[in-house]
Amino acid sequence: MKVSIVILNYNGQKLLAQFLPSVLAFSLQPNVEIIVADNGSTDDSIAFLEKYYASIHLIKLDKNYGFAGGYNHALKQVKSDYFLLLNSDVQVTENWLSPLINQMDEHLEIAACQPKILSLAQPKKFEHAGACGGFIDKYGYPFCRGRVFTTLEQDNGQYETITDIFWASGACLFIRSSLFFEMGGFDDTFFAHMEEIDLCWRLKNRGYRIVCVPQSTIYHVGGGSLDSKNVRKTYLNFRNNWLMLYKNMTDKELRPIYFFRFFFDYIAAFQMIVTFQRGHAYQVWKARHDFKMMRPQYAAQRIENQKKKTITAPTGILNRSLVLAYHLFRKKQFDQLMDSIRPFTNKEL
């Protein structure tokens, strides 16, 4: 098989009913299969699939392993050249697959790519989880072409160029299967959130390219697993961000980051307190505490990551603070930041 579209599902029967029809309508072509990997659902997901979508290959996992662990377990049972990891709350469009396949076939140095991701609720706007390609700043804060923190740009065709990015969204991640396994897949400990950035960072450190292919378009609901009001989401975002930085940076790179991140994290926690989100503020502290407790178990893996690095400065990192650029200097659109991204190119590939 050339391409396996793998949809990870957990108690998402309603999402499957809503979005599987578009995947089937626009994805059925030679050497492409559609798989649903069920992450130990307790709703009617399996019964629904067996009744209405018996032709779709179903992988049944014994429990909820989270996004990271769920895909790691499921993909061991899949044999294809490319994996396309697709969220269950995504509506695909006609001819969405071909641009992604063609880009990967023509450029063997590209490890992974993503399409343009627009909001299903506001179709003229980019969607938070990936927009038109992901980047990070020097302190580890992620942002995208078309989305900086909570500011979502309208899609006016300003990002139609196929471009190198730092990370591709887990909402629709097209990746070479051989490299997924060579990297060890996602980090199971992350459970959910930022595992795709960590994986892409490891790929970038080994000299591979990640790109966005905006000639392919999908529409994403977002927040299907954990919405922004859930304190668990706050915890995972802060903890996993620290784990990601520790795994992929050297001590020399990390030292100047520790002070600034301590300051920024607790400013964020203070803001949560004054806006009556004390539960979220506690999760910031808990995330930092748990990261410190977990750090020793990553020592060997971190050393191995550093040994396998083939480049010292991967592209797609903003050489300034995104927090200060956004809040102090009011730079809320990607094109206001792109001159500071190391080294950024927007030429056609």
C-alpha cells in the first residue's frame, strides 16, 4: 500500500458520522486505504463503524493510549509507504491528497508535510491547530503561518507558496512511515499535545525537511479531545513544551531559556489567577514540577538525540521572543515576524 489514512478515534462516534463521508468521497483511489484506529472507546463508535462502514479497516486498541500512544500502537499494524494521520474532526476537500503525495514523491529529503488547515466554523479563517504550517520561537512557543497565539488570520491567499516549516500539524500529518519508525514514533509520555512538534524537531535535527502544501486544503473543528477550558489541556501543553525543549536542545542552548521561561510561565499563571482561572494556574505549577521529576528518565534519550544531530541550527525558529513581539510590539500576524525566522524562505519548492 502506498498511503494509509489513519484516523484515531476515542468516543467520537458523532464525529465519525459527520466527517467520514468526506474522507471516503475524496480519498478513494488506487493504493490508498482508510483505517480507523479505535483508542478503547466506550461509546458506540465500534458498533457504528461495523454497521455502516464495514469496508473500512478497523484497528481495536484495548484502552485509551492518548494521541501519541494510540498512534504508536496502531501504526505498528499498518504497512504502507506513507502514513497520513488525520483527526476525526476534519472535513477534507476534493483533490486534497494528490498535492501531498506529489510533493513527497518528488522531494525525498522531505520527511513530512501538512495541508492548509482552515476553520470549519469560520471557513475563511485559518484554524488554530496548524493553520498554514508551524514554527516556534527561541523559547519554545509554537505559532503558525496564519495563527499567532489566539489571533487567527483570514485566508486571503497570502500563504499559497509551498514552504519549509518547523512542524506539521498532528491534525493532518503526512509522514514517511520508515522515518516515523526510525524516530521511534511519538513520545508516549506526552499523551497528547505537542507530540508532533517534538517528532518534527527530531526530524529537523537530523537534516530532514518539513513543508506545508497549501494546494491541499482541509477544514478542522479543533478541540475535539480537550477544549481550552479543560485544565488537563493546560497541564499537558506546559509540561510537554518543557519536555520537548529538554529533549531537543543542548545544555548551552537551554541555559538562557530557563530564566525567561520561568518568568513567562508564572506571568501566564498570574494572568490566569486574576481572570478567575485558578485551576489552570495550578496546572502551570504542576507541569513545571512534574517536568523536573521526569527529567532524569529522559537523560539517556536526550544524549542519543544529541548524538544523532546532523545540523546545529534547524530552520523555522523565530530568533526573538514571540511573547514580547505579540504583547509588547503588537506583531500579531505571521508576515510581521517572518524576517526574524532562521533562515526563512518562501520560494516555490
